[in-house]
Amino acid sequence: MIWQPIAIDPATASPLPTPQPTAIALLSGGLDSATAAALAVEAGYAVIGLSFDYGQRHRRELLAAKAVAQALQLAEHHTIAVNLASWGGSSLTDQAIAVPTDGVQSGVIPSTYVPGRNTVFIALGLSLAEARGASKLVLGVNAVDYSGYPDCRPDYLSAFQTLADLASKSGREGHGAQLWAPLVLWSKTEIVREALRLGVPVDSTWSCYSGGDKACGICDSCRIRDAALIEAGHPELASGALSSH
């Protein structure tokens, strides 16, 4: 028998399925990173979550990250250890430095800033992205509500993108992962509303700087989150309401 090619009419042929794109989402367990990851899922990405045990004051947020990854049905979720507490320098990594509870002061970077944290995390996220062929690195960073941490600002992200394009094989070849920080200029209230629209399990996320069973309600992070929840019309999700149950 002589093999004969089968003629296919392009007008009626079924198109080949388009491979699902992959994104890496840095997942802290907080509301912002959960919302950013959910946006990536909604956009059609197979999302791989990446969390960090960096020597933070408590592990409560890592439990929240695991819960969020399960709720969003992420393709994978990894937690790796990077002990930034070895040298401290932040109230989140040094028990000797008190967590601020007086509210955010305009123009003052608070003691909760962790030296180099996002630089380390993004570098590791880009490593995973290149290894897995991911086209996006999803970040929940926000410059509006946290006195403008230096590593949460648009100019920092732009400069890091330039570095990423130069520092990786995929970047040099023109197909490196792109940093995607959709919430960077959003207000916390806007983030809350988007999280609720996306079905993010807000009550499973953890923003408090304390590590108790219930959010403290007095640290800067709790104050900002609670005010946004109340403004968005959901006081039942604020720390005081949840603590009363």
C-alpha cells in the first residue's frame, strides 16, 4: 500500500488547541497577592503560587497562602525558605523591634519595611518563571497604602524589568517573563471590591502583623484593611467582627 497524504480543507479544519500560558504568582497569604493571583486565573493563566518562609514574625500568613492557593485552585504551590531574619532590620523579622500601631505616617517608610525582601522574592520568582517557561510574574505589590515602600513603587518595578530582561536567557532571547503588578496604584478599597468580585476567600487571607488566632485590629496593616472593608460595605469581614465570632 502506498501512503497518500490526507487533504485537509483549511476552512473546515479544527484549529490546534492553544497551550495555556503559565504565570508565577508571589503569594504572601495577604489580600493583595491573593487578588493579583485571582486576576491571573481569570485571565486564563495556569498559575503557580510561590510563597516564602523568610523568618517573618509568625507562620500564620503561610497557612493563609496555602488556603488561598487551594481556594483559587492554583496549578501548583511552592513554599521555600529564605531566612532574612538572620540579619533583621525590620519589625517583621526582628522580635526586638516593635510593630507600629500608631497608624501610617505620610512620607515615612515604616519599620515593617524588610530590607531587600521584594528584590530577593522577585529574583527567585523570575528563576522559577524561566525554569517553567512562564510568561508573567504576578505581584500583589501596592504603593498607595504603605507609605511607598521603595520596593513597591512603579519606578522600581520598571527598573527590575530591565534587569530581568538582561539577566536571563529567556530575556535576552526576547521572551522573558514580564512583571505584572495590576494593583500597584489601586486603593485598598478598590482591591477589596475586586477581591470580592473575583471570589477571593477574603476571610482566609491574613494581613495582620501579629500571629495570633485572630487579627489584632490595631497594627497598621489591620487598620488599613479594616477601613477598606468597612468602606467597601463589608464590616463583617473586618478584624473586630471576625474576632467576635
